Amino acid sequence: MTDTPLLQGLHVVDAASYIAGPAAATVLGDFGADVVKVEPPGTGDPYRSLSRMPPNPRVEGVNYPWQLDNRNKRSIALDLTSPAARAVLERLVTWADVLVTDFPPGTRAGLRLDYDDLAPLNDRLVYADVTGFGEKGPDADLPGFDVTAFWARSGLMDVTRRRGAAPAVNAFGSGDHPTAISLFAGIMTALYRRERTGRGARVTASLVAEGAWAAGVWLQAALVGGRAPRPADRTDPPNALAHCYRTADDRWLLLSFADEDRQVPLFLRAVGRPEAVRNPRSADPRSRRAHAAEIVGVLDRTFAARPLAEWRQVLDAVGVTYGVAQTIEEFARDPQLVANGILVPIEDGSAEPHLTVDSPVRVDQEPKVAPRPAPDLGEHTDSVLHELGFDTAGIERLRRARVLG
């Protein structure tokens, strides 16, 4: 292990917007890559305004999603729709090891940003492309967001609701961030291929493919004729021991017993129902499934009698598997996050550094770089252009042509 970050010297062009593509570039930056973010002049990446969109939390003066997914980057404002921007784009592609984009196929073609357009400029380029619905098929050109392409299209939104309840909108980015990790994995695989062959490659990922992978167990069942559970009635679930229960202080516990033969007797004695151990209706898995509604009724009354803190002591004492439905605010204070370096301080000069969420990829022998503040729009335009070989007069000509805003 050295003090030099693993990907130091790797040049990345982030020509994507919103979350999945930029977040993959962020992970590369976490390991030391030099990431230049290309944004349209004036407005920038529309992700800059996401924190103002309900139901996202509003935090006055803090653009928290922008910081999360664009730390450690340099921003250049460049109007890719302008023909005069082509010279800048081509120098960026020649400079880059990796280019990340998320334009729909039709838009990419119109901007001459396809792999076949750019690969001749740099035969070592790893071109990483993320879409909502994939590159082909009738929906290839549809705009894709995680709530539509990952959650809704995959069936996950349907199976995570209760019977009679409408599907709920999931936390923004919860499909984008896993897709970003898949894109990062593809980029690193392509870089390994480049080490062996000397040539770049095209990498693709999509929100709908990530949704298929996330729903893979039940999707695979459907492929062989199975039928995924319909949204369940909470009082009559398929399995009363993989189920949520409300405590006296209006909190929810999730039971999850994989080893039922061992855990069920321990659990029933711990919660004060020792007679159920000998009851034939709860004696074995088949009986417990057949009488799930009855078991739920008993456990609903049992858990409703005591608060969460007491139940945690009871269940921890016997070592059964359960979870607590935490709020996001509680999760932000969860000691496991700091202990495992999941939350890390931003090097922003504050007397008490603010924390941010680290990317989940870890290599013990390769430390990451510290998170630095995300860039302002076009903050590094001039310095990046100078690095690409443009002189001051050339930059001024681009500015007068409104290529740089």
C-alpha cells in the first residue's frame, strides 16, 4: 500500500446528468481519478436543482445531493449542441481514459457522441453509457429515471406494497446508485481488458437491467412459470415469521427467521408464548404457513403490549434475527455507519466537518481520497481548457461564441 491513490492519473470525462452516470464517475474519483464534469452553460446539470423538488428534504443553503454525487470533480461549462464545441469535446476525448454519458440513443446520435463517433479519436477510450431502458427495443429513447425504469418497470414497486394500498414512491436515487456501481464495475472490467489488450471498449448499463437483477429471484421464478406473491394482506401474509409487527410505541419490527427449526422455539419462549412451541398449528413450517393469519393475530397483540426498546432487549438476549424499521434520521445517527467508514467527513474547511456518504466499494490496501466540495458550474472551465492546449485568446473566442456560456 502506498499513499498514491489507486486511480491517480486516470482521466475521466463525466458528460452525464442526474445520478447513475455521474455517481459512477464519483466512485472513480473516490479512488483518485481526475474527473472533469461537462455541463451545459447557464443551467448546468439539472441535478443541481433536485433538492428543491418535493418530496426531497429542503435544507436551506445546502445542496446535499449535488455534494453527494459530484464531489472531487472539476466542472467545465460547455454547450455540446454548438458546432464550435466540437473542438473542445474532441480534445477532451483524446485526453480521457474514460468517458461517461447517459444521453438516450437518439440524442447521442444527434450530438455525434456515440461510441463509433468518439472511439476513432482515442483507441484506448473506455466509453461508459447508462440508459433508462437499454440501447434497443421500442422504449430505448424514453427518458428513464429510477422511479420509472428501476422501481416501476421491474415489478419491485408492485411487490413492496400491501394489498389495497397504492404503490409508493421510493427514496430518490435508490435505483440509480446501485446502477452506478454496476457501471463502475463495467468500467473497471474494461480498464482491466485494456491492460491486457491495449485497447478501449464500450461499457453499458441500464436502470431496467439493474431492476431485473434486483428482482432477479422472483423474476427467475416467473421465467419458469412461477407467480410472485401478490401484494399481501398484512393480517394474512404468506409467512408470519418474515413479517412486520407494531410495538406499543408505534415502531415496527421485522422478523426474518431463516433457520426456523432453531429460532422459532427460542423466539416463542422469549416473547412469552411457550405454549405455542407444542401447538401443532405452529410446530413446523408447513403448519405455520397454513395458520399464518392466526399467528399474526397472536403476535400483533404480543408486540403491541411493549415498546421497541424492551423488545430489542428480549430478542437480542436469545439471538433471533430481526430488524427495526429505522427512520432515515435515525440511520444518519447509526453508530455502524461511522464505525465502518460509511459516513466520512468532507474537507470543506469547516471547524466541524460535515459528513457525506462514502461509495460502498472498498479495497483495504487502497485508501480513497478525502471528499472535497462539489464544484460550482463552470468553476474550472478556463483551467481545464488551458490543460487541453487552448490559449487565452482561443478560450476568449469560445466564450464570445457562447460555447462556454
